Amino acid sequence: MKALIAGLLLLSNPLWATCPDWPAQRAERELSALAQQLNAWDDAYHRQGQSLVADELYDQASANLQYWRLCFHGAGPAEANPLNSSTGPVPHPIAQTGLRKLADSRAVANWIASREDLWIQPKVDGVAFSLVYRQGQLAQLISRGDGRSGQDWTSQARQLPAIPQHLPRRLDLVLQGELYWRMPAHIQHQAGSLGARSKVAGLLARETLTTEESAGIGLFVWDWPDGPSSINERLQQLSTLGFADSQNFSQPIRTLTDASHWRAQWYNSPLPFATDGVVLRQGKRPPAARWQAEPPHWAVAWKYPASQALAVVQAVDFRIGRSGRITPVLRVQPVKLDDRRIEYVSAGSLQRWQSLDIRPGDQVVIRLSGLTIPALDSVLWRTQQRAELQVPDAKTYHNLSCWRATPACASQFRARLVWLSGKQGLALPGVGPGTWDKLLRAQQINSLTDWLDLSTEQLRRVPGLGPRSAAALQQSFQLARQRPQQAWLRALGVPGNVTLDADWDTLAQRSISDWQRQPGVGPQRAAQLQAFFQHPEVQALRTQLRTAQIAGF
């Protein structure tokens, strides 16, 4: 059974690739801390009406805790019911069942395959309720609570225009549905939920509402538990009773293609409310008296694609660019976001990383920037044991540091090589980061221009370079000898985009005031240019280039 559960978790999200390598004492601390955090979110969500974390992130964090429980049997507190803190004094006439969430289209297809008479509705992002009428008169509005009992919201219900105070027929009935914040022409894919549920929950916690606040709350009935056995008949009668949205937003489906169509339609089209997925229902279900406060087999949720993913940090790499800028890059356990596999995400700057204090084991929130680039959003949960990291000193790295392949300079020196051979430098065909990695691992390069002296035979002996690759590389290196001085100066990293139309000796002899007389060169750039040409490592490179008979040096 444990293996089965673990397999299901892995299928739903690749976040949990392996069990953490923790001793028993640390496992106890970590599981207890995450369970405590989830309990706090549960209490805020179900009792206080505050959504402190997005549903999709809560789901991923909760599943992570479940997996840890499989990894460390008996560690941490016993599993708690998320609804424990939300119960109330008023029992539901019919239990609120909740919904099981299907992980992906394959799970949806399997669910559909064994059923018939299926319907789909948008999953309205609001506050669930039971609405009770006796002899056609509004009698009670009960919050979902723990599914068995909830809070009495009847006084608030009498203030809401969306809830009919009288029905056109003298019926006794119980309805289940969602109170939502009205959002005309709301497109979920573009705008997200905008805290709509929390707004409604906060208003319902008050005794009195303003006219504007009352008018802003809408009603969506998603079920009539003890209504007619045919869903068609239920929907038609709900419409005649004044609950037309139930019929307007319910569609029959037969296949995964049908379900996918309506899911995409409601995700990308204007609706009057926020939604976070769709609900698939069987037309026929057991009698309402048999319903339990647990997910049923006749209805499931299929959430919209996650807009953010929760990833466990495995390591923090500090990458130093050509100019000395330090960029912390998080290596994370692989996650999928919008069908993209993500293993690395930049923390932006060293200062941002320091303010967030991200360490291995932390769980971070990742979004896609511009629909393609993974971006770090925030830290959702911090591991209890903070790992020590070797953080580079920002004062050590700058425009004129790391001209040689020393251990401390590995990252910046490699970045200089990549720049040198790239299109902004010498534009050497077939020479990229992988090429330099091979040469650096073989210890064939110490300074920025040592490769000019490598023979084809030497290149052939480099692991990963065969005879053909070595010959092609030698050809590219020969092209470098033909590049003009301007290209070489850009490749070496001369500061700024300035025109350098003099020979080396003239450029090297210019003072700061001489540089300032050049078009587009201000005081700061002038100082940088003078420092560049006077730097001993740059002068040593000039000597190497002159020996190699590169024009202009």
C-alpha cells in the first residue's frame, strides 16, 4: 500500500523524487514543523476565511508531508483532518462531501471511462454552504465547516439579494453550492482569483453588510442532494426556482476531449466569478441520506494548470559572470510547470538571496516569467536545520578580476571565455560553453588566450574531442587570428560600447581626461577604460596576442 501511495504521489508531481537523507531526530523536527504550518493554514482558511497560501501550493506542501510520512514511518504528529478547526454548532441536514482532485488528464480519462451520464461545471472559487428552505421560505444558511456541521450564516443570508428569501413553490429542500464575489467578465487564465474567496469569507464573518457589499456576493448552486434523480430534471427545476446558473454552467460530456474543451473554455473565457478548475459529476448518485463528509466516487475536481510550483532546494550554486556579478542559482528537485521541466531557478541577485536566506531543504515557489522563464517568487517553507554555505565575497569579484583559471575564479573565468567566443566577441563557429568546459577539465587553458597555441594533436587528446571535432575546433581557432582589433577588444571585455579606432599603444597611454574627450564617454566610463588598459593581466594578454601576431596588438 505504501508503495502504491508513493507511486501516485510521484505521478501527480515529480517534487518527491527521493526521500530526504535525514536522521530520525531531524525527520521528527521537519515533519512536525511542516505539519504545524499546514495546520495554521487550515485554521486560517476554514475558520477565519483567510487564504494565506494559494490552493495549488497548499496541495503540493500537503502531499510533500504525506510523502515524508511514508519515508519516515512514525515520525511527526499523526495526520489531522484539515477541517478540524472549522466545525460549528449547526449540523448540516445533508453532509458536505468535498471533492477528490484528479492529478492530470490521464486520471480524468480513467475516471470517465468507467462511468456514464456525466456532466461538467466550473469549480467556482468561493465559500461553500448548505441552503435550507422550508415550505418555500428561507430557513437557514450554514457554512461548510467540517462537512458535518458549520456556522449559522442565516442572518447574513437575509442581507444578500442573490439568495431568494421565498421560492415560487412551497418546497422543503436543501441546496449545496458556493457564495462567490461577483467579477463580471473575469478571465481566470489572465487575472487569477484575485483573493475572491477570502473577500467573501471576510464579509460573511460580519454581522451586517453594506448595500454594496451585499450586492457583490453571488450564489452558485452546484447540487440539490435530495432533488430529482435525473440531473436534467434537477437542473431544469433549479432554474424555475430561481437558480438559473446551475443549468447555464452545466454541460453534458462523454469523453476526455469533451471535458478538456469545457475546462479550456471556462479557463480562457469571461465568467462572472473566479474559478480554480472544473467539477465532473455523474448524473446519478446514492440517496442523500447516505452521503458522508468525505470525497465521493460520483464527483471529482480537475484543477486548472498550476501557475506556480513548489520545489525543494537541493543546492545553491553561486555563478559569477564575466563582469563579476554574483548570481545565486537554486538547484531544485525537478518539477513541472506548464509542461516545462524545471531543475534550476535564479535567485536574481546576491542581495535578494541573502534577504530570503534560501538553504538546501527549503521549499520555494516558482512561476513562469513570460510563459517560458522560471522565476523565483518566494520561500514557502524553511527547513528547520539550516545548512552552512560557502558564499563568495562580492568585494572580490569585479570587472578586472579572474583573468586566470584558478579554483576561486572558475565561474568568472569560464564566463569570460564564453563571452570571448560568442557573437558579441570573436563569433567563433562551433565554440561554446561545452567546448571551454572540455578544455578546462583537461587543464589546457590557464589564461584567456592560451588556446591560440593549442595544436590539432593536443586538441585530439582532450577527452570528448575526437579527430573530426579537434580539426573543426582548430579551424575556428585559426579564424580568431583573422578577427580585427575591435572584435578582439570586445572579446577581452573592454568596458562600454565605445569606438576604439586607435592602435593598442595609443589606447593604453590615454589618461582619464583623454578618455573623457571621446564621444559618449563620461567620467565613470573613462576611469573604467583607463583601469582596463593599465591592468597587468590585460597587458599580459596583449603580450600574448602580439606574440601570436594578432593585428593591432
